[in-house]
Amino acid sequence: MKKMKILSPALLALILAGCGGKSDKEDVATNYCPTPLTVQDASHLTRFKDGPGRDPRDIVFEADIGNASVTCSVAKNQLQVDMVVRVAATAGPSVVQGQTRVPYFVRVISPSGSKPSDLGGYRVAVGLKPTQEELDFNRRAVAR
């Protein structure tokens, strides 16, 4: 019985040691995982049908991009970034039957704002991709 009492704490210590701490790869993934951001001017898109009309009857769809989330892992000495971006689209009165494509972009931004060079401080910008006319419409709508 005495053997069991000595063995139990040693076994418990081994089990707990297996649960503790992160691996080096997990530390790298956590420390260097880029922060996602949604570009404010590109978070909403109102698509109109072709032509001059720009009232609510001319809307093909409206779309909004939600907050993006990322998870990172390290494999083969590369940082793998998995991103989830949610886009909600609502059909407007001028929608046509069939598929509708909602254009979007994803851009990696380094801390200095230039192209990526080394790890650390990166961000991932996401947004819907409006035309210049749609961007101007969004900005006017926000100003009201």
C-alpha cells in the first residue's frame, strides 16, 4: 500500500507535466499571428442595377462584412494563417434570378505599411470591394 502512495504523486506529476506549457511552434503562432481589421470604408456595399437610377428601387443587393477572425499555426517553418470572414448580403428590389457575386479583398499590411519582410506586427485588412461610385455613395450615406 505504501508503494501506491509514492507512485500516485509521481504519476500525477507526470500527467500534469504533459498538460503544461505551449510548444515553441504554438508560441510563434500566438506571438506572430496577424491582427485582422475591417476597412471602415469597405465594410458596406450597395450595388445598383446598371443605369442612372440610384433610389431604393434600383438596389440589386446590399452587403455587410462582419468582423474577421484568424487562427494561426506553424508547419514546415511557415506561419499558416486561417481567416474567417463573414459577409451578409440582402437582395434588393432589382435583383435578378441566379448567382450574385460579392467582391471582397484581403491584404497583408506590415507594421511600416509596406510589403511584408519579417515577422511581427502584421495586420490583415479585409473589406468589400466597391467601385468608386459605390464608395462615394457609401461615404455620402454615412455623412447623412
